[in-house]
Amino acid sequence: MLERRLTWLAGGILLWGAAVFVKLVSLQVFEHARYADLARSRQELGIEVPAPRGAIFDRTGQPLAMSVAARTIIVNPLKINIESASDLLSRVLHLDRAQLYARMKSAVANQRGYLVVKRRVEQDEWERVQSQPVDYIDVQNESRRHYPNGALAAHVLGSVDSEEKGNYGIEKFLDADLRGVPGTARLLTDVKRRGIESSIVKEAKPGAALTLTIDARVQHVAERELAAAVLAHEATSGSAVVMNPNTGDIIALASYPTFNPNEPPKPDEPAGLRMNHAIEAPFEPGSVFKVITLSAALETTKLTPDSIIDCGHGSISLPGRVIHEAHGGYGAIPMAMVLAKSSNVGAIRVGMQVGEQNMFDYVRKFGFGQKTGIPLPYESRGRLRPLNIWGTTSLASVSMGQEISVTTVQLAQAASLVANGGLLVKPRLVLKRGNQPVPLEKPARAINAETAVTMRAMMEGVVLVGTGSKARLAGYTSGGKTGSAQIFDFATKHYTHSYNGSFMGFAPVGNPAIVIVVTLNGTHGTSGFGGAAAAPVFQAIASEALRVLDVPKDLPEEEKPRARTLLAKNPPVDAPPIDSGSGRPNILEDGDGEEQAATAPYPLSPGPKAPDFRGMSMRAVLSAASAKGLAIQPDGSGLARYQEPAPGAPLRQGDRIRVVFAR
């Protein structure tokens, strides 16, 4: 009996041992992988390692945006008292206690043992965390976007959100290039889910660095001068673009008001603070658009700068409306003076000879009504109505810069077309991606080179003897065009007495190195016209930009550009026209409001008069000048088309006569 019991006991033990053995074999052999993974899941955490965002530099290598080391605070909600932890961490890290508690409670409910409390904490916050007598706070090293120059080029650079994803500017437009590819790390934890050691499973791939065409020095000047002008003239906003007319490189792009990209948007932030007015805010250009009108005339009609245009003494009757210039107006004057004096009636007369189809075609050739393709988000194409819906007087309106809207960067592209000899270049903002240069896109010819040279000469006349006298530069020749377009109120269907004051210009005239366009939106009174408000900003930016870019001077140090007697005696103030047509208010529509001096800014002593060289070859001009003992500064080739001082103007001893030649 005893032996039988022992046998059963031995058999039971044997079966139990066999069962244990089978279970061990099952655990160690057949189910080893599953239980090993389960153990790892309880001891290890897989953590995404963010890729460092690519740095952004200006054209000289100065950093504009970079990623700096930062710490992220994390906890395991499953191993802590979330009540007390919420109290402590919200106080130390300046977080909303209720929101933090709700996040922790949600993590516990979903059995999540990893919670980011706050990402990219400041150094003082990290020091406060370290001083706390608790052991459940862990830290993860990450990166934080930093803009070392504060608000400089804010509208170009843009900013990033809390996840370091671009939300404005080039940070948004080229976010895919800048973000890189995140990696993965494995964190081994103890029983309290505290980190013991970590290992990299997959390396993060940093984003590509970008080198922009922006020059931080010129950008600083552009922003400074633009802000000062907006505040001085009580404008609502403003923008400025500095561009290399030959390559399309954007040297500076400023927009006001501005912001600091290091700071996230605030709930009470003013509307439009982060809007890039240079590319997002189209406006009626006004008189600057006469450059396009006259360029089209030079190519599609027999008009020349010397062609006489009947300006109707400041009045022209159109179907359903009458345009009156605010000043006394002009009679018959050369087309060059239509531009210099910014005669709206004269521009309308020229536009009528160009015709609707040609005008529309040349507006398109100059890049209007279409995006420039600058690599920034939210670019506007402006507004150019299809030709088939133009009204009876649309040709007249477009000829003087109405019934069309443009952006500042579009005007810079158009001015570059004149400055570079007739080629439409695409604005370029990125110089290099990583170490790879961004190739230039081949420009398209829009107007003949001869037309561009002639327009440059006439635009120089605007500065020397016309509405742009405040854009004169010391040591450099310059050309440009002013504009003062009244702002249309769509609610009342009337033009207001607020203006978009603009100036677009270039320097030096013979071989332009830079184009600058300045626009002030919402100015008031004659002091807010383009010649008075925007031209001085051009002068300040151009003077500094030419020095920074080391552009050789083309005038002697002691010589200052002087306005001579190209104009009639005692010319009236150039200002917007008055439209007394039916259905429209009797208001000022367009113009530049710049006092135009008929004589030099200082007294001229009696002496010889400047000969008339126009129409002569360069050899003939030099020969005639030599015979009279006069000094000539030739510019271009072909026949003399323009000279300064003008024919008949008094000359001082040592004066040089600048003669522009074109074929």
C-alpha cells in the first residue's frame, strides 16, 4: 500500500516536473520572442529624435535662423501622484495647472507612461526644475529655433510653431527642405520608469541649410528707413524691395509693421502684423505705371522722347467723365516731360496711341497680373482684368495706373526690366541649398534694349528735373518714377483722400546695380505723395546699399545732380487729376504732388548756354563740345537722345554735360 502511494507520488512529481519542463521550454524557446518583446515594452520606451532644423544664412554667411540646444521636460504619469505633480510643474514651468492635470489624467486613463510636460524650456526654467526635491522629472535634449537678429527679415524668414514646423515666410514655403528626417532612440527604464540608458536606433537627418540672397546689412537699412517713413507720414503699412536687376536676387525685402519671430503669436496681436505687404498686399500703383505706358509707346508707335504730346492744359474729356489735373496743367510738351512732370492727361494721350491690345500685352510682358514665383507663401498675382471686360475708359485709367493692382515685388521686377536692358528676370531669394547653388532661371526678353536705354534716360529726368528730386544721390546717377494713387473705398464706391505713395528707381543710370521700390500705404495729404514720402526712403536705402555692395561711383565726389531748365518757367505742383465725369466723385485720382523746381537748387552765374546735342552722333557731339571747350560725359551708343543740363541751360565753369545715346 505504501509502495503504491509512493509510486503515485513519484508519478505526480514526475508529471509536475514534466509540465514545468514543457512550460519552461515553451517560454524559453517557442514564446521567448513574444515575452522578450513584452518585457522590453515595459522596460523600454521608443522616442522620436527630432531632426535639427536647417540653418538659414544671409548671402555673406551671417546666421539669420538656427536651431540651438534645448531641453524638454517629461514625466511618467503612471508612476506619480498627478495632483501634486500638476501643482509643482505648473508653478515651476509657468503652465496652466488645469490643462496640465487634464493631460496627465488622460495619459493615466490610456495607460501611457510617457508625457511631454513642456518642450524647449528656457535656461531659468530648467534651473528651477533641477532645484525641485523630486525624482520623477526626466529631461530629453532637443533643439529650439532661434532668430539671433530678432525682427530682422522677419517677413522673409517667417517663424515656426511649437512642433518646429514652419508657419510663415520661407520657413513655411521650404519647410520640407528645412525640417529634415527625425530619428529614433530607445530608452531603458527602471521599475519606476526612470531612464537608465538610451541608444540611438536611427540617426536623425538634419534639414538642409539655406543661404539667402538677402544682405543683412542692406536689410537692416531698408527696415529702419521704411519704419521711420511709415511713422513720420502716419501710414498704415509699407514695404520696400531691393533687387539686383541682372540676376533677380532680392537683396532686401522689408514690410512694416513687423514682428519678432522668436515670440509666438499673441491672442491680441494686431491684424496684419505678420502679413508680408511686399508680396501679399496689392494696390493701385498710380503714376509709377506710366513707365509701362511709355515703354509700350516707344515700341508700338512712332513716338519718341521728343514727340510733342498735347496735355490739354490739364484737362481731357472722356466718355462719361472728364479728367482734370489738380494743377494748372500743361500744353504741348515732349513725351519725356510727360514722364518727368507725371502728366496724367499726357499719359492718357500716349496710351490712346498705344491702344488697348498693345497696352494689355505690355502690361503682361512687364510681369503684372501673374505671380513672380518668389519662394514665399501667400503671394498675390495682383489684378489685371481680361481685355474683354475693359470699360470704355479703362485704357485711359490703366495708362495712368488705375483699374489695375500690383505688389511691390512686381514693381521691382518691372523696374529691373528697364534697368537690365529689357529682360524679365524672376526674383530669386535662395542662393544655395546646402552647398548646392540655386541656378538662375533664364530671363525672357520683354522689350528691346534700345527701349530700355531710352526709358532709363527719361527716368533719370524724373529725378533731375521732375517729381523725383528727393531721390538724387551723392556720387551716383539715379532714375525712377514717383506714384501717388488714391485708395479706393469699395464700400462707398469712391476714392478717398488716403494715398499709396510709391517710388521705384535704380542706380547708377548707365549700368544699374540695384533696383529699389518703396511703397507707403495709407498716407495723407501732399506730404504723403510718392515724391515727398517714398523718394527720400529710396535715397536713404540706395546710398547705403551702393556703399555696402561696393558699387563704383559714376559722379565726382564734389558734383551733385542739378535740375536745370528743362521745364517751363514756374511749373505748377504735380498732383493727382480731378475727375468730374458722371457717376464719379469730383476728386483727385492720381499724381505725385512733388514741387518741381525750374532752376538749379543754387544760383547760377551768367555764362555760356548748353548747346543742343540731340540727334547728333557721339563723334559729332564730342567734336562740337571740344570746339566750344565743353566737357562731355557720354552714356550709351547711337544718337544723342537726352542731355543734362538741357539745351539752353546756363553753364558754370567746369560743368560737364551728360549726354545719353541710344539707337
